[in-house]
Amino acid sequence: MTNEPRPAGVTPPVAVVFASVVFIALSIASLGVASLVLDTDVIPVRGLGAVPGVIGQVAALGSFAGVLFWGLRAVPPSFLTAVPCAIAAYVGEIVGVVIGALVSGADPVRGVAAASSVALGFAGPVVAAVGLLAALFGVFLVRARTSGPRWTWEDDDDAP
């Protein structure tokens, strides 16, 4: 082991990974709970299958992570970075649903209808809110100025 001090906070790439995991987990859970409470489908257009929803989530995750990584370049990163992350997740979900509908072989009109139902229904705001929350988490990780826990025997001084 070296006696070099640990860096303060988490590096931006690690923070993006942690925030992305938080984003995808909360997004899936929140969409499921909201769908259950509201007793409606996330994508109410019939005949599309699961592909548009999956590709929508992957696109939302990719756009969220890309914007968060861009926003964490500043020293120190601003908490306002969360706003473009939320917008990117929202737009990524909508575009991903259209692309997913086209990939699954559905009619383009159904894909646009599904994307509009996501944008105007509960799913779009839920994804945006989760993107905002997860991005704030990522910024908190980078801005944290604490070191990891240390045991008393790890200290260099020999004083009791």
C-alpha cells in the first residue's frame, strides 16, 4: 500500500457509471409502479411488443449518460447539469420508441403514435424526473470532498 492521499470525490467516469445504474433501475421501477397505480400501459399502442420500450430505455440511458459525462467535465460540476440530463433522457426515450417501433417492423404511424403517447402521457415525465434525480446523484458523487473510511491502525502516527 502507498501512503498517498486518496483523491477527493469520485472521478467523472465512475460517477457516470453509478448514476447510469441508478437511472436505469429507477426508471424501470418508476414506470412499473406508475403503470400499476394508474392501471394503464406505458406504451398503450397495441401490436408493438416490447421492442420499442426496450430500445427507448436504451436510448434514454445512452443520451442521459452522454450528457452527464459532458456536464461533469467542469470543475466543480454544476448542479444545473441535471436539467439537460433530464431533457436528454426524455428526448432519448421518445426517439428510441420510434426507432424501436420501426425496428420491430411496425407501421411508422404506430411508432409515432407510441412516441406521442410516451411524450404526452405519464412515461415521459417519469423518465425526465428520474433523469434529473440520477444526474443530481452523479454530480453529488463528483463534488463530494470526503475520503473513504479509515481504521485507526491505518494511521501513520504511533501515538496512542
